[in-house]
Amino acid sequence: MRRRTPLPPAPLPQRDGVDPVRVRLPYGGTWATVREHLVERLTGAGPGMIESMFDSGLIVGADGRAVAPDAPYEPGMFVWFHRELSAEVPVPFPVHVLHRDEHIVVADKPHFLATTPRGSHVAETALARLRCELDIPTLTAAHRLDRLTAGLVLFTVRPEERGAYQTLFRDRRVRKEYEAVAPYDPALALPRTVRSRIVKERGVLAAREVEGEPNAETHIEAAGHRGGLARYRLVPATGQTHQLRVHLNALGVPVLGDPLYPEVTAPVPAGDFRRPLQLLARRLEFTDPVTGAEHTFVSGRALQAWESYEGWAARG
């Protein structure tokens, strides 16, 4: 089995908890210079942006030195630079750290905050915040939690141990328990285990169920009801995109505040933090693959619609 060549370390430091962008020049192609390739490849940077970055010495090679504007194209070469970040509306809720040791950090993430940089959410992410607040630049996420979902996220401290913790999730050796608030249906028989095939197509916001071999499984229990609402306990055996939201919606009880299920609604304006999705990653249990310790973590957050539906509906 051929071993993968280790990636060279980034020659640029993080900025506000965000790693520099790394680009590897592909083999093949007819580009004469590094600059010519990046101008063609990074069209989203805006007119003249790449040229300006070369002129300012902001694009560097593995040695940390600025790549000259006329540097010849070298297949396989790595270059790094910091992206110019768009202004992001701060998410006005803290990330609570429940556990920290030399191997892992377990955080209790609020609604509306992305776990890791993606799309328009880069600096306003749990990862970037924790790297700065805890002064752990090597911190990485072992898994992801949707931006709109609150609750527990596991981060790793040492890069060489990240794979061991990620394998826990891949091999389904982590017990995750979620809580949701959704409409109450007295005809819905619970507990039950829902199995279906879920597909999420690139560029399409909502996932959907299709015919075929099930790839998603969720155990669903009732945890109380009042005033036309119910609290549901959800234990997923798999981790398909939007799995819990899709399964509750398929049962006719979509999660309160869901902008995608049962139908996609118009995006809310930036900075609108009203009526958060009533889904919470409540509990996380696993055996530490490095230390052998048995871990159980429980979120300290509460779903507001269950505490006060009127307060949640009027929030803002």
C-alpha cells in the first residue's frame, strides 16, 4: 500500500483562529506561471485580487517566501495565502467549554454558530473562537454539528491524534443523543426506529428520502408533551446529513423553526437570531481511544420553545 506524502506545514500563522488557504498546483495543464493558474482557478477572489496579492507578496511558498509574480508553474507545488474575509455578523452567544485536557476539548455550541469554517461563515465559527479563546492553534473538530443545531461538539488538540477520534464517529462507537421540540401527534406511536435512504445532492439545500437500501437509522422516543408540542429524544445510529430533521418531518412532526423541512423558506437576514431551530445535541458518550477513559458529556442548554413557546415565538 502506497503511503501518502505528508503535507508540508503551513508557513503562515493562523489569523483570528483561521488557517491560511493551501493550494497545490495540479499536474498537467498549460499554465506558464503560478500567477496565471491562480487567476484562472480562484475566480471568486474578484477582479484583480490575485494580481494584487502577488504584487504585495501575500502568496508564499513552503519556505515562507513570497512567490514572485512571474514565478514559473511547478506541478505539485504548494502555495499559501490568507483569504480576505468578508465582514461577518457576530453570533451573540458564547461557546461553553465542558471539558478540556491535553487530548480533547468538548464544547457546548449555541444555535447559529457554524462548527468549522465553511462558505460565508469563517471567523464566526466554534473552531476559530476556541482556537483564540483557549490559545490552542492546533485545535480541530473531530466531527461536525449543523450551524443551526446547538449542543455538544468534540474537538481534538493534537493533530497526530485526530484520526483516532474521527474513527470513533466513522465506526459508530460514539453514542449521540439529541433532543427536539416539534408538534405533538397523539396518533404517532412511539418509541420507534425509523430507517430510510437519505440523499443530499450538491447544491440542493434539503436532503430527501428515496427508495433503496436504508442508510439512515434513528431511534425516536417521546419525552413529554404539552400545549400541542412534544419533546422527542432522538438516538441516531448513522450520521446522514439532516437525518434527524428528515426523519421527524417524514413522521409529520417537523422540528420547530426548521427552515428546510417540510419546505424551504426564504433565507433570514444576516443577524436575525430569532426562533432558533429546536434541535439540541444533548449527550455524547464514548471510550477515549487514546486514554481509555469512559466519557459522558451532557449539554447544559435548553430548548426555548419547550420552556416557553411564547418567548421563543416572540423572540427578537
